[in-house]
Amino acid sequence: MLLEIESIMVSLFAANIVLGFSMNLVVISALCRVSEKSVRDILLISLALCGLLETGLGYAIELYGRLNVRASSLICQMAGFSVTFFALSSIFHIVGLAIERYLSIVCAVNARGYFSMKHRALYIIFPAWINGLVWSIAPFLGWGAYKREPIDKYRCSVLMSDVSFVSWSYTIMLLTFAYAIPLLVILYCCLKVQCTLNAMSKNISDPENRTRDSGLEATKQAEKRHYYMVCAIIVSFFVAWTPYATSALLFSILENVPNTLITYSAFFAKFSVVANPVIYVIFYKDCRKQVKKMVCVDTAVAPLEA
């Protein structure tokens, strides 16, 4: 029974690597084909790059260690570092996207001119990558550690079952600044944006302001698309990372917690690399149009020559 479960998990893991790598690669290629890139496009390219590298480096190395029992501890640690680095960078990119949407809609007058300069996307991208690097490299400097997990010896991750103050403090700070605070920022931005869109919709639907039906319909459609986007952001974040964050917190404050909690919650969180392209790019009209151009094949049959 255990061998069957292990075989299924390995197959799913390999499929997740292939699917996550290919989807993020398609996303990057599609967005690079957009003629007039916006700040949002550049942010999405950087986010997709996080997913691409997370699967192509971190998960691929971890899969190698899973299939090769003689893999060295250094390979194991590099896999743990890569996964942590790119996963944290992805979270901070998501926060940046939420802030960009907040500024563009709630503070539309000032943000329109500010985000007209595409290079200002770097003001969000660089802090996202730097934050991910700082938190992921700290265990190599003595704050926390990348060690083989008690059950899954092939995988190295931040040691969350260590009761020492150094490990405990790193876990608590990581959960605070890389999970709780980003989650609060995302929720605040999304709620404020939704309230603003609702107010705009009510104002436009007022008979005194209803001058153009086409404008009203466009606003309703934009609000509907944004509502789906907000729901996807919240659900994706909760579903992918909450089990792992919860299990890490339990390991830090309780004793006799089953080690399998980390195993399955970490495995589940890995599927976020597939969810991110769907949520942040496939729902994006310009990217969807480019993806269709890339993957669709002309089925028209050329006429035969006489």
C-alpha cells in the first residue's frame, strides 16, 4: 500500500514538473509577444519566471534526489534552497500584483501617469526577488537550516521540527513576513478594489449618469472579470499555502505532531506553480490572445492544384 502511494506521488510530482514548466514557459513566450507591454505584463513575466525556475531547478533536483537514494546532502540542500527561494519570490510577486491593481483602480488618477512608465515595474520586481533571496539564504548563514526531513530523507527543507530558539524564531518570522503579512496586504487590496468597483458600478447605473449603454456594459463586464480574479487570488493563496503554513506553525509550538503533515502539505503546495499561470495569465485577455496564436493550428485545407 505504501509503495502504491509513493508511486502515485512520484508520478504526480513528475507531471507537476512537466506541466508547471511548460505552462510557465508558454506564458512567458506569450507575454513577450505582446507589442505594447504594460507594467502588469512585465510583472506577470517575472512571476512566470519564478514558476519556471522553481519547477526547472528546485523540483527537478528534488525529483532526482527522490529517485536516487545516493544523492548528496549538498544536492538536497540546493533543492531546498531553490524551492524556497522561488516560492517566496512568487508570493512577493503576488503581493506586488495586488498593490499594482489597488493603485491602478483605487488611486486611478495618480497611478495612470505613474504606471505609464514601464520601467517602474522593476520597483516591484526587484524587492520581490530580493525578499525571496534574503529569507531563503538565511538558513545558510546560521538562522534556520536546510536538512533532510525525518520521513522523506530525499527532501531538504527548512527544519520546522527543531525546537531550538534559532530554528523556532526563523519559522515564526518566516510565517509572519512571508505568509501572514502578504496575505493581509492581498486581502486589503482586493477588498478595497472590489468596493471601489462596486461604487463605480452603482454610480454608472444611476439613471442620471447613464449616458452610454455601451460604457455601462463594459464597466459591468470589467467588474465581473475582476471579481473572478479577486476570488482566484484569495482561494489560490489559501488553498496552496495554508496547509503548509499551518503544519509549520504546529511543529513550532506543539509536540508529537505527525511528520506526515509537512510531507503532504508541502507536496500540495507545489501545485501552486500550475495555478499561478492559470489565475494571473490565462484570465488576462492580451495573454490569452497570444497563447491562442501560439497553440492554435490553422485547420484550413489548401486547394489542390489542377
